[in-house]
Amino acid sequence: METKLANAGDDILDEAAEILKSGGIAAIPTETVYGLAANAYDVNAVRAVFRAKGRPQDNPLILHICSVEMLYDIAETVQTLALKLAESFWPGPLTMIFPRKPHVPAETCGGLTTAAVRMPNNRFTLKLIERCGFPIAAPSANTSGLPSPTSARHVFEDMNGKIPLIIDGGECRYGVESTVICFENEDTVRILRPGAVTPEMLREFCHVNIDGGVLEKLAPDAKVISPGMKYKHYSPKAEVYILKGSTESDENYLSAKDGVKTGFLGFGDEKLTGDIVRFPYGASAEEQAEKLFSSLREADAAGCTEVYVRMPDTSGIGLAVYNRLLRAAGFRIIDADGGSDAVH
Ligand code: TXA
Ligand code: MG
């Protein structure tokens, strides 16, 4: 199959809508990461998404909507708190989990009785959903396990030959996937996956619990609310390690390495010697979110076999950066100051 790359604009809207209406799949831009879109109500289209990504069948998809009216077509009940959060954060990077109506296919939701819903903040994609008239199921448009795509080029690397159309909407604004929450009661939510809607932002509205799976390694047989938490994720081919020492100890640790092509994502104040390739990361949590996935992909493209990433600050969107990084690194943290969790 030939894969067409087209700029997001009104001239490609009809073609994209036709593909989705006739049961096909296409990659679409959002403000978080690129998504691989299908009609959420068409079981065969949804199966094609799972196939193109190589995604396990029990990992449910997010349903993308363009109006709160569409939410009522999906959700059996919508709590007052959910409506308040929708009003404040939609369109935007917040995904909420609801009990689903029977007509929402189980396949779309990984066999669960719930559905995850979000309204993305991307003009083209909102128009596309409106044009289609149905919610668009869209996981991140990467091959399962690889870093999520934050540009159309990344999608092309993974999906060339597998899908007919990639809509190029430029670089994604946030660079990490949406915050996923479920409701524990009328005034408490649980964060299952952190994102750009931070715990601090949610606390303005309700109590916020952060699920243990966000920062802890789950036992292989652990029962999880969000199946995505149990899979290996976001990993480039290179081995990724988190460096948690002071600037000086991290510099010394890296300088002592030789014989391996080594990539490094640092805050920008490190003086490096030796054969180490630096990739964009940045000093602020926002920059780190934006650059993490693209830099991990770049490190692979440059042939690095090991990549070291400085431990981010975990406040704000930094919690999302650290959550993705822990998974990319398989929870391997090196304390270059010589602490007890040094593993390498
Ligand atoms: O920002 C995003 O959310 C992007 C863009 C494309 O919208 N999408 C995305 O989808 O990250 P995906 O499929 O890569 O991640 C969806 C996550 C998974 O961890 C999945 O397990 C969880 O949401 N999820 C989906 N439906 C769920 C449900 N009914 N209950 C619990 N977790 C659910
Ligand atoms: Mg994903």
C-alpha cells in the first residue's frame, strides 16, 4: 500500500473523512502525539488499527470526540465532576473513563465495560470528527512499544506501507500523551497516566489520587485498571538509562564510558568529553515533554546503542516525562553519586 503524506487543511478533509467512513484508517495530528484513527463504532476498522500497530487486543483505545453531545452517545453516565472537568480542560489533553453504552464495541475498549474519551485540541482533527459524525478511536500512531510519534515523519517511519494517509499537522505541542483519569467517587479522581493536565491542575476541582502504576514497576500478574500500564512502552532500540546524580557525577559517569556509541539527553549545563552525542531535551519540564520521544527516536537513527537521560523534576508535566522515561528505561536508574540503586 502506498502511504500518502498530506498537510492538514480543508482540502484533505473530505478524503480523510471518506477513508474513515468507509472503514479505513489514517494517521491524524493532535496536540499531544499523533493518533492512528478509525471509526470507533466499526469493529473491522478498529481491528485494522490493532494490526497496523501490532497492539495487544486487550489494550483499549481512546475515543476522540468533537462535542459533549458525542460523549452522551458513548457514556452510560456522566458525573457532574466529569462535566466540570470537560468544561475546563476540553478540548485538551485530558482523557476520562466512563461506563460505556452497549452499542460501543467491546473490541474498541479492549473488552472492558468502560470507554476512555477525550476531545483533542487540534482544529483539523476536530473538524474531521465532526465531518465523520462518529467518535474516532485513536491510539498513538507508533508501532506498539516504540516511542510515540510527535511529528508526521515519525508516523511515516512506523506506518509507511501500512496505512493510506498521514495528515501532517506539524510538531505536536505537548509531546506526551493525554492525562488518563477514572472517577473514584463524586469528588475524587485517580490518575492512571499523567500528562499535560497535571495533578496540580486537577486539584483545583477535586481530590486526586495517583495510581501506584504511574511510578512503580508492576508485578507481571498485577491487576490494573488501565491495561496500557502493564506493557513495555516508549522504548527505542537503544538501551535507555536514567541518570540521577549531580551534574558533576553524571558528567564523570558518562566521560568514563567508551567503546559504545552513547546518546545523552541532559539539561544543557553539562560539559561532556569523549564520544557522546547530545540530543535535545532541555531544562524545563515542558521542553523535556516536547523533546523526549523525538530525541529517543533520533538516538536510534544516529546508531546509539545506549542512551542516558537525566532524571527530570517530577512536578507539573514533569510527572508525565518521568512516567514515560521509567518505562523507556525499564525502570533502570543509575545513581552516579554512588547510591544503592546503581545498576550498571
Ligand atoms: O494523547 C493521547 O491520549 C493520544 C492521542 C492520539 O489522543 N492517544 C493515546 O492512546 O495515547 P494510546 O492508545 O496510546 O493510550 C491509551 C491509554 C492506554 O494506556 C490504555 O490502556 C488506556 O489509555 N485506556 C484506554 N481505554 C481505557 C479504559 N476503558 N480503561 C482504562 N484505561 C484505558
Ligand atoms: Mg500509545
